[in-house]
Amino acid sequence: MSLTEKINAHVDASAGRIAQTLCDLLAFPSIVKVDPREAGPGERDCQLYLRQRLSALGMETDLWDPDGPALYEKYQGRPGANKGRTFEGRPNLGGILTGAGGGKSLMLTGHIDVVPPGPPEHWHSDPFVPVIKNDAIYGRGAVDMKGGVACMLMAVELLQDLNIRLAGDVVFTTVVDEEIGGMGSLAMVDRGFKADAGIMTEPTANRISPICHGILWGRIILDGIGGHAELTPNSWQSSGPVDAVMLCRQMLDGLDVLNRRWQTQPNKNHPLMALPNQIIVTQLKVGEHPASIAGRAEIVIDVQYLPSEKDEKGLGGHVKKEIEAHVARICAMDPYLAQHPAKVEWILDADCAEIEAEHPFVTTFQQGVKEAELNPQLAGFGAHSDIGLPSTLGQTPTVNFGPGDPAMSHQPNEHVSIADLVACTKAIALTLVRWCGVAEERH
């Protein structure tokens, strides 16, 4: 039996262990909110569990609470630097399994924070009590992205089961804060964790994705003039009420126009991306009282940009200016907004990256994926992921690859199939052998 066959057979036989590892991780409610001070103990508890698993593998581990203000001071204006972040009780985890020498190193990385599960009535079961049903595992974070974390951990464990010692080092990192901007990854890179290449196990349906989108979060504020809804008619004169609901509709229509333009703009499309860049409205806040004409509207947007659009700081400054100019044009067409233009406030800028298809690690990874009987064709990752920080600041060219349908991310009843987990674990284990090299096969 060849080494590839031996690895594949052992991973197949370990499907139950892989599934249990994911269930263990899902049981930690490692929720992060926009205000990280509202985070509970779940992130820390999950990291403590993982540190035990890494220590059992013989890894040298590092568990630390990043210093948010110090990081912001050091990296202000650069990717990952978000003001006001606090990490007390929200640790990052790193581990290094030292190889025998003479091989290339590989970093396996992911995040363990998850978004809130939403209304409990939208779930068939408790989102933090994992359930196995129809050969799939249900729970918040099953896809985004504790499934991937379970696979990268099990890939290392199962190689050790087979007494395979790698020549190169394995660097293992799990971070917090990804769901609100990526400062956890900034802290990880700043800590010095790096390798010759990296795999971030975000959900890609087990396709190698060497590119992700950058993401901007913005708030468009429209100030109207309030008034009694039943007694004072809407007016477009400065002396009377101006309904912010109407202003909001006009702005939403204008954003739709820009989205339609982006559908055919070459710089808003990429051959690996299924869709063009989009401006997605994610939140609306309009009005103050049921009997009052709305005096203010706030539109929160989520905007995608490509690596080719990055500004001199590696962020989305060019796209910010493009949207600000479009909002100004919408306002100029309205007699009231021309005098009282909308304000645009930027909340977040999460960077992006692209690793060239011909990079030696990408082609090596494609061979490992083939050996796991998966599709080696490259694909784009439509959301943001943290590959930009290790790839650029950390000089660790990193690609996305993980189990599960990415469209299931953040949904109620989030789930991943056990078959996907097994296949992902195979691909990572085989790539570790190919990239890091085998020092010896002990018996």
C-alpha cells in the first residue's frame, strides 16, 4: 500500500473521531459581537480545549490575550488595525510542531469566533448543542469555520497515528475577532507566526481558493425633518417636514444603479469569482415614532472589493471614494438632498489578497487535493477571509480551503456533511506530506 493510500484509508476509518472533534468545538459558544466587550467566555474556553489537543501532539504552544490599543498604535491605517478592540479574555492560540529538518513549513490557520445564532425559533435544535443528523453535523460554526479547524487539527493527529514524521515544521494558529474585522489575525502575524505557505480553512466546498474579497462596512446617514405623520404633509421645502423614509428609498434606488454598473465593469469582476463586486444593504434604521414622519435614516452597507483595487495602504480607499462620489451624485439630483447631503461614515475595512495560480504551493496543494479525489480546479472565495494579513504582512502566501458550502455560513441550522470533513482532512494531510516532506516513517 502506498503512503497516499495508507493516509486515505486511515482518515476514512477515523470519520467518527473527526466528527467528534467538531462536535467538541461547536459546544463552545464562542460568539463575538460588533462590540467585543460583549463577548462571553466561549472564545477562551474553545482555545483552552485546542491548546490541550496541541500539547498532546507535542506542539510548543502560545496562548495570549492580544493588546488591542498597542496593535492599533503600531499598525494604524493598515490592514487589520481596528480602533477600540479589546481582547481581555479573548486569546489567540499558536502552536509549532517542529519537523526533523530540511523541509518546508506549512501554517494551518483559522478562527474560532462565530456570529450570534439569531432567533432560537429559527433553529431546529440548540445551536450550541451539536446534532448529527443525516450524516451531517449541525451547530453554529459548523461551516464558518470550526469544521475547517477540526480538519486541520485532525490532519496532524492522524499523520502522527501513522508514525509519519514531517521534515518541515507545522505551524497551527487559531484566532479570535475575524468576524468583526480580523485584528486577531493581525495579532497572530505580529506575534511572529509565519511559514513558507499557509492554508486557511474557511469553507470553500473543498476547493482551493487563492483569492478573497476585501470588505468595507459603511453607514449612509440621511437627515430629513420630522413632523406629525397625520397632521403635517410631506414637503420638499426646508420649512416643512421631509420624510427620511422617502430619502432612504431614493438612496437605495441609487445604490441599485451602481450595482448594475458594476456587473459589467472589468475591474469589478474576476475570473475566479462567481459574482461581480456588490454593494449589499445589511441594515436599515429609519424613523423615531409610529406617529411621526421619520427625521433620520441610516443605511448600513457591506461592499466588496478585489485585490487589484487596493490602495497604497493595501485597503479599500479607492472604492470608498468611488461610493462617496456616487452618493454625492444621488444627492445632487434631489432638491432637498442637494442642500442637505447624506453623510458616509466608514465602519470597517477588511483587506484581501490573491496568490498567483502558478505559485509552487498552489500547484503542490492541487496535487494533494487530487490524491484526496477532490476537484483541483481553483475557485474564488466571495466573502472576506483573513488570508491577506499572513500573505502580505506575514510573508506567508496563504490560500483558503475548507469543508462545507460557504453559503451556509451565518445561516440558522448551519451544518456540514461528515463526508466533506473527511475529504478535507485527507487533502490537508496529503498536502502536509507533499509540501513539508517526510523525514522518516517510524515503526
